[in-house]
Amino acid sequence: MLIVKTPFRMSFVGGGTDVANYYEKYGGAVLSTTFDKYCYHTIRYYPPFFKHIGRATYSQIEEFDSPDEIKHPIIREVLRKFGVSNIHVMYDADLPARSGLGTSSAFSVGLLNGIHSLRGEFIDKMSLAKEAIYLERVLCKEAGGVQDQLACSFGGLNKISFSADGFDVTPVIMPVARKQLLSDSLMLFFTGFVRFSSKIMAEQISNTSKKLEQLHQMVKLVDEGLEILTRGTELNEFGRLLDYTWKLKRSLAGGISNDTLDEIYSTAQKAGAIGGKVLGAGGGGFILFFVEPEKQPNILQALKNLRHVPFEFETGGTKVIYYKDETESGGKIQWQ
């Protein structure tokens, strides 16, 4: 039995340039961080005293005798890959799914990390991320990019680059006090509604050839953001960069923003937010604002109908936080 803890991520700049039909031709990049909100996978041997030989517990409960019977696509494909049925996979999370925080990729990364660990296999963070990308994009046939799997696997504040030759994860080196000020200047709110990002991403991907100018500019903004964070520039400039990149991103597909999100954004700016963006593919979920600390009470009052989620950055990425060998008590998972 083991428990895996995997962080969620927030992407600041460059989102949308991590889809294969763009970065394989032009090269893409994002600036993103993971933070201290997590999903948890508990994976253990399923005792032979029940009607079925396996169970998956998430927002639903599925009992099965073969991985082929599982409705959850990620769990189904992972258990198919490793040829295991007598297992209980349990999932829990600090924040809701389909909300722009890379939750589905955190699910994939955490589950794969747990299965490899149960098998006594070490897998490095890059290999784990690539395996999660293959799982989601090829086996599950879900539209989307590749930044989330890398962010959730590695953890931390990073510049992540993508090209036809592969991926590169470069930590952003900042003085501790400046990094804390960045964290203290960011406010995260839940809009109250979620969405299926794959639908928005499918439209965005289909628009790639029409939006090359915007995408090229978004890649350049990653280095501008990196310059602001690491070269001593006034940190408020990062808030202005978020505002600019949000205006670019919302032009990539029709579902990225809507009247409700636009109203929330406008209200926050009138109350003192320098900039911000809807996280993930857009359309709902969480919205992030850059606000000087002294003005944050105004934002809390203006957005009092939304749920504010305080957070801190994290640096660990996915990790096993508990392990117990069940073989001594007769628990043994059968692998193919």
C-alpha cells in the first residue's frame, strides 16, 4: 500500500504553445509553478473477499473484474498497461477537477508514479512526465498540451520549453524574499463553475495556423516574464504582463472567456488588480490576479461572492509520502 501526493500547477505565460502541432514546428515555452494544493492516490492490494476483484474510487465507485470494464479512461489505460486487476485505486484532492489547474495531468502523473513505485521501479521525473503525456494524448486520445504533466512531475517554478527534439525544464532562480513577494502578490479565486478543457483545446488546436502571430508572441513573453522575475525589475510589471498575455490568450479560441469571466476580471481590475488570467484552457475554473498586498482587502470585498484560495509555492513535484509492504499479511498484487 502506498500514498502518492502530486501538486497542481498554475501557468503564467505561454499557455497554448505547448501543443504538438505548434511546438514541433516553431518551439514553445511556458512559465509556470506548482503550489501547495494536491491530489492524492492511495493504491493497495484489493482483498479477495468481495464480489469483484478490483475497485476504483474517485467521484464515482467502480468495481471490476478486468481493466477493460473501467469507465475512467486514465485508470483503465494504466491498469491495462500494467496488466493488473486485483487493486484498489483511491483518489482525493484539495481542489475540484476540470478547473484549470492541471488536475487531469496531476491524476495521470500521480497514478503512474504510484504504480511504478508499487512495482519497485524507479522512474525519473522526465520519463514519468513523458509517460503521462503518452497516456493522455495517445492512449486516452484527449486533446491538449504537454506542460501540465511536466509541471506536476517536476514541481517548482520553472521555464518549460518544448520542441520537436524534446522538452527542457529549467528552474527559475530568484532571491527568497522576491519569490515570496511574488507569491504574496497573487490571489487565486474559484469562479464556481468547471468545464471540460479538451473541448476548448480542440478548438484552439484547430485554430493554430490562424493564430501563429499570437502564439509566436506568447513564446517571446515567456522570456520577458523570466526577465522581470530574475533581473530586479519592479515586480508589478509581472502583473501587467499577465494582463497582456491574458488578452492574447483569450483570442485563441471562442470558449476561453465568456461574459461572466470578463465581468469578474473587470471587477477585480477596478478594485486594484494589476493583471491576471483564467488558468488552464479557460472557460471557467480558477482565475488568478496579481494584486499589491495592500490592495488585497479591496479585491476580497469586490469578489466576496467567489471563493478565495490562499496558497504558497511548492517545489517537490509528485512524491510517495507513505509506503507499507502488504505481502507479510498476504496482500500481493498480481502483475502481468
